Amino acid sequence: MTMSGLLARPDSAVPGLFLPLLALVLAVPSCGGQASRPEQPAGANQNPAAFMSTQLTELENLPMPDGMDAARWEELKSAMRSQLAGVKAVLAAPATPASAAKLALDELTLTLSWGYACQGDYDQNREVNIADLSPLGSGFGTTTNGLGPFPPGSVESMVDGDSNGELNIADLSPIGSNFGRRVEKYNIYRSLSIDDLPASNGGPVGSGAELLGSLPHNQATGIPSQGQLQFSFQLENAAPGWFYFVRPADGNSEGTPSNVASFGAKPDNLAPLASFTAEPQSGDAPLVVSFDASGSSDLDGVNGDISDIVQFLWDFDGDGIVDESSTAPTTQHTYLQPGQFNVTLTVFDSGAGQASLSIADPLPNEPPTAVLTADQPIGNVPLSVVFDPTASSDTDGSIIVTEMDFDGDGNFDDFSTDPAESYTHLYETAGNFSATLRVTDDRGAQATAVVLVQLSAQGNLPPLPQFSFQPDSGEVPLEVEFDASASTDPDGTIVSYDWDFNNDGLVDDSSPDPVLQHVFTDAGTFIVRLTVTDDGGLSTSSIFTDPLEVSDPGNLAPLAVLSVEVTQAGFPTIVSLDPSASSDPDGTISQYEYDFDGDGDFEISVNDDSVQQYPFYRTGSFSPVLRVTDNDGASATDSDISVQPTEGWATVLVDTVPNPSDTSLAFVTSGINGLTRRFVVCYTDSVDGALRSSNAPAFLPTGWTTPVLAAPASGDAVSLIEVDDRPAAFFTLPGGSGVGGVGYVRALDGKGTGWGEPLAAATFGAAGADRLSAVVTAGNPGVVSCHGSSLLIRFIAATDATGTAFAAPVDVFSGGSSAQVPGMRALVVDGNPAVFHLNAPVFGDMEYRAATTASGSSWPTEPRTVLQDVKTGTQGYIGAATKLSNGFPMVAFQDLGDASTKVVLAIATVIDGSSWLIIEDPVDLPFLDGALLSDFSLELLGDRPLMVFRMRNQGNSALAFAIADDASALSWGDTEILDGTGRPGQSCSLVHNGTHFVVSHFDQATGELRISTRPTSL
């Protein structure tokens, strides 16, 4: 069988998967920032026996990593002692296959680059020793949840010594088997003959190999706590025909050579031919696949066949990194996890000619659709819930496995190979649980669906709206009876039914009676929304997705015809929507409205039949809808194909609260060498007063944990930061005499799974605070607070690094009386706290103030004016950041001064803020007609500004993202729509970790806390 067949690596618990093999060659990433490291490894001047004795002594005194259980730490140390029993340290360069550097060559810059590789050296300090136990302990138990190995180059991949996707006890073995191996430097070689490569990993190079130079370990770039260290070497007088390779060395020996790289063949040398087969190409995991490249040849070699190929390089998983290099044409590779894999072969001939083979599957697999329902998602514990996944489907195959994660912790608790089987789970603990279904099709593609299960031990549960109406169409005047009698309240009664007959956000009729009649006097298509409120004051809304059609008896309805064509796949997925075949039999079409994602909200309206281009930046399945209205008010709709983007922003539900208020994100790096790296979110409910938190791993920002209570009583606002390797939150205290003010709470670990005792950072009485923006300055946490009715902005700083005590609040600005909160955001500039704020909530100046001390104890009376006469609306939060390259502040906000909505980005041209570059309207604003902007969050990727903000009009809203093309911020890419379902974007917060953008936000209508994420590489 040849490579035109299929290759799979299904999980052993998932029999019979049949997956396509794709082939793709990817570039090796370049290296990052530089950090210096110690000059000498611990064993540099010791013999093996003395080295081992010293190391065993250090093991006894090795401090426990942050966040680890003491008993587990002792178990790990005991297991390390067992590993080292009878081991003799080898003070030499590493010689295992896993210690081979993966070499890449940039022909444009004449640069060789590779990542650090020394199996067992988990802290990358250039020696395998006792200290490598600390990063393993710090991240112990971290897992990819069965998704295969950790991403190449990540901190976790450097510590996962057996590459099984889990940091566990088995990762002690590489430390023990390589104890004392060290890398003082890398030697860089070139040769005209492949025969000069060492015959064994620790053997000498051939006599024809030329040593070009050496790179000491401390010349690596990067930070060990953030990922794999990187090396680069600039070549001089590079020419075709040479083989280049690198080897680790410790001063007395050399270790495993890298793969070879070449600038090309010798003059007049023809490139070889790459060819290979794989057997088997599908099966159950673990799947051992044999690869045979014997069909490769070199037409102008000595023999003109396979014997003239001198090296075979294999990339088994399509990540662009060489997994194996060999002089033999055959090899085997074991696939441990299910999925689709891209295999690439590169061959070299003796004249440094090379060729690669990649074969793509012409029939890509369409992912399945996961659908999950629960018979009673709300109730009091104990509660038995039946989950039904049977509506899930796969358009080009079949679903062969369903899995359930009942508590949303990322670990799937049960599975079935029968797609018609339901699941029953008994919940015995109160809380909100994101029950998650994962379905896998017969070619390995997966999809998930989430149902929120809300369980309470006591107290009020939200009501459940449900209604019907009849008739659903007719002529004006049309009397329609609406019946909400099916609405329920699990622990009380419904006291109010609020009806919005055209889904414009305004209540048209309110009644304690579930049944009412309404007369429609205008023709058109109407989407109806019902909001029910129970006797405990909780409200829930529901939209009837089928529209109500009202026609004019003297007018024939128009005909809507929509043609949808996907004109660009990938990211973004672009579709063309053509309404030109629509018509009106007795008049003209005066309005064309488009609901791009099929959620019932029509985003734009135009008065002609021009073709609309729309980019989908979100993953999922969307069915665009066209609604046409004629000159007499009659309407008709049409929907064409379902659009299913597979790359882009993915949005998950983390929690639902009845009264969403504020949310804040942070990326926290903690533990030894910063191995524990998590995204953490905190959020508030304006009625129940609880401050909650959840977290997700750095490599999987869609896998959020079940929320926990961070503080039992809070107000509307929250701002989250990292304080001494742990998440810490400032939050508003509830109002009341002597009570209202600002609270502070810090997590007990780097993940935010448990929180300490909240304390009052400042008390303001009943006035309290409405907005918060936290910073760390002079090593201590601090926060800027703003109160709307007095326009009073204060700064509150801790007197120590962890926030056990706080100094008295310092007034920054007092602007008189107002009923609204103006935009405000804090930052740190030149080591001092600073704040951007509007000096009036609707029309005023954008001002900038920077404290004159690092502690924030003194602030200038007069501000720096950024921009005068800004008409803002009520923005709540503006965006602020500090440029990484020069430390200059910048701010993003909305301006309505010329009666049109636009984004303004202001960048200081001097660090004191006395002069500003004003960039008006740099960001395109698509998607919504007449949208207002709010909830800005501004960050930097390198020195490129990026922002997220909410767009909203009377009918709906969308969460938008934009990133500048370069550090100048003068030009920006297209605005991306992260989430357009419902009323998203309230209190949005943006962070990134270099590999993923992550945005938290509330849906204003449903109270859902959603997290949207996408890779930064898209």
C-alpha cells in the first residue's frame, strides 16, 4: 500500500477509527528573547562519585515547589531516591536519541537555528541533576487530557521526559538514566561528505568535518520558565553542497548529533526523488506504523537508486520538526493517540541535494455536530440528570463514540460506543456545572456541546420561560394570542411576564397573567422575546426563533432568494451572499436585511441587492438568513447553505449568573521555573454579590474548571492581577453605611482553585465604588477606583507585596456630580501608577494622570490632556497599555464627536504624556448598523497593539477584536467578530500568553459567562 491510503492512531478505548493521512511541511519557529544563565554546571569540577554524593545531599534539602502537596512532594523525592539507587553519574555530553537537536536553516539570513535538547534536564540549566525534580514537582499532574503530547517548545514538553502528554512519576526515569549529562556548548560543523557524521551518538566526527565554531549554553535565547531555549548561529561564506550539523559538548566529550541541513546541492547535482509507503494506515491505538522509503532514488548518483540516498529525515506528525534522522530507508513509529497526522519525508543525496514528499488527502473530513440536552438542568441537590446526545450527527460519516464530562473539569467521566445511548448522573454537590459532551466520528474528528447544570442546596433558582402564539401569520390588523403558561419556576412562582414583540430590547407589554392578546397593526416579520421574573426577583429571557409574519391584504408578499457561496476557506472563512434573485410581484423590494450567523438577529440592512461579503472569524455552524421587505411593508425570508468554519475563535460557556456585572482575566505564571501557567477569570453578579473564579491551562484555554467562590460578598466591579505568583482580585464592596469600598482577596495557589480570606482594602461608606482597575507598582498591588455619582477617582495601594495591609486612599480626580460612570483604566508608566479617564461621562476631555511616586502616594493636580471634546456615550472601561519597547502609554476609546462611531487610539510621543499621536478611526467597524462601542480592553503582542471591544445597537451586539499590522498602529487588519450570539461583550477582558488570545465576557441577556479564544498564529 502506498501513501495515497489512510493513516490513523485511534485511542484504545475507541475501536475502529479510520482517519485520513494529510501531509504538510511547516517552518521551524525562530528564537525569542535572551536571558543569561550560570556559567558552570554543578558537576563541572567533580568526579562522578563526589557529584552523586553532593546531589543526594541536595535532594534532602530541595524546597517544595509552590502549590504542591507536602505528602506528594515527599513521595516524589522518595521515588527519585529509588531511581538513583545504584546509578553512576555520567559527567559527559548527552548521547540519547531524545537529546538530538532539531536543526533548521534559513537560506535568506544564512542562519542555523535549533532548540535546546538534553533529555532529563527539565530546568534547562545545562545539567541533569537533582534540581530537575523541582519543575516536575511544580507541574506534577498537568495533562493534555488525552490530546497527545504537549505542544513542541512549551515548558510542559521540556519536562515531559517520556512525551506521553502527562507530567507524572514516569518522568523521573529520564532524570535517573541521564544523571550528570550536561551541555556546556554546542559545536557547529560542516562537511562535504555525510560520512563525517559520527557513527554513534557519542562517537567522533569524521576527519573531513570542519568545526565552524561553538555556542556556549549561556548564549541561548529565551527564558526556561516560558519554553524551550533557542540557539542560532550565523554562517559565513555559506555555499551549496555542504552538510551542516550541530552537537552538544561538555568540554571533554560530544553527544548526539542533530539532523543535517543544507543550502542546496553541489553545482550540476540533480535533486533526488523522495518516495515512501506506510503499513498499516489505520487501526487502533497504540498503532505501530512501518515506513519504507526504499522507493526513493538519486538519478545522477553512482548507482542511480536508493543506495545513493545518504540520509532520511522523518516528520511523523506534521509539526515541521524532524522527529527522526537515519541512514536507513525503513523505520517504525508508534502513534499513541487518535487523530489525523501529516507525515513528511526529506531525503539527501551525497551531493547535498534534497527532496521532500508530502501527500494531501483530497477528501477532508467534515467535523461532526454535537447536540446535548438535559431533562432537568436546574434543581436542588441531590438531583439525577439524564443527558441525551442522540441528536448529534455527522454529515459525511457516523458518530462512533460519545463521551461525557459531567462537571466540566476537562476530564471525561464516561463514554459509549453506542451514539443512541443516554447518560444518567447523580449530582450531590451544589454549584454550576458545565456538562460537556464530546463526540468523535469515524475519521477521528471531534465536536463538543455544553449544557449548564445549575444546582442549589437552598435559595432561589431562576425561572424558565416558554411560550407559544397563534396564529403565526395573517393580515393586518392581526390579533395574536401569546401563551406563556408553560413557563415554570423550580422553587417558586412567576410574578411577571414582560413581552417585547419586535425584539428591539424594549418591553411592549407587562402583565402578571401568562396569557395576553396583542394586535399587530403594521405588516412585517416579528421576532418575539419573553422575559419572566420570579417571586425572588430573578429574571430569564427567551426568544421564539420562528418569526411571526404579518402581511398587508392589499399587498402581495415579496419572494426572498438567497445564494450563499464560500469564496475562501480557512481563517477567516469568507462567504458571498447574493440576494439578486429576490423579487416582489406587485412592487419593489425596499430593504435587504442579513442575519449572517442565523441567530435571529439581523446585523445589517441595505436598500439594494448588492452582493454582501462576510468573513466568519468564529468556528461552528452558521446558516445565513436574508429578509426582504417590499415597499408596502410585507417581508419574506430565505436561508441557504450552512457555513462551517473550522479555524478561528472558539467560544465556550463557563458559567451563567442571573445578573451579570463585571469580569476580569489574568495569565498567571507560578511554581518553580514558572511551570504552572494558567488563565484565570474572576466575575461578579450584581445581585447575589458573590465573586467567583475559574481557570484553564495555558495550552488548552477552552478547558475551564468548575467555578469556585473567591469572595462571598462583592459589588459590581472586579479587577484581576498576578501578585507574587498567584491571582489576586480587587472587588467592590457592597454599599451601606461604613461598608461600601474596595475589597481584596488573593488565591492560595497559582491556579486560583482556592482563595484566602477577603479583606477590606478601603471603605468609603454607602458611596462605594463602581469601576476598578488594578496594577502592581513598586512590587505591591494597587487599584484605581471610580465612583460615578461623584466622579471621584482614588488610588489604593498595599503596603506589602502580597496585600496584607493597605495605605489610606489617595484622591486622584474629583469631577463633581453625575449619574453615570465615565471611562477609566489604570496602568504602570515608568514605574509609577497612572490612569486614563474621561472627565465627564458623556462629553468631555480624555485625560491622563501619572503619579509622581512609585507607591502612588502623590498625584499631580493638573492632568495631561490627551484629546479635548470627546463625545463618548457611557463606555465604562476604556483600553490602556504601555508600549514594551519604550514604556510610553497608550489608550483606546470611542469618540462620537462628529456624529459617527469611531475608535480613537492615542499614543504618547514622550513618556510624561505631554504630547500625543492621535490615530482616528484606525479600526474598521463592520457587522452592525449604527453601533455604539464600549468595554475596551487593550493589550500588546510584542509592540503591536490589539484590542477587544463591544459593538451594540438597539437590536443586538457583537464582541469584536482587532490587531495592528505593526508597532506604528497606523494600519490594522480586518476587525474580527469573536461572538455574535445573543447580546455578548459585556465587561469584556483580554489577555494573551504569546500563543493564544483569550477574552472573557458576559452575554447581557442570558447572563452567560463566555470565554473566546484563538491561536495568535492565525
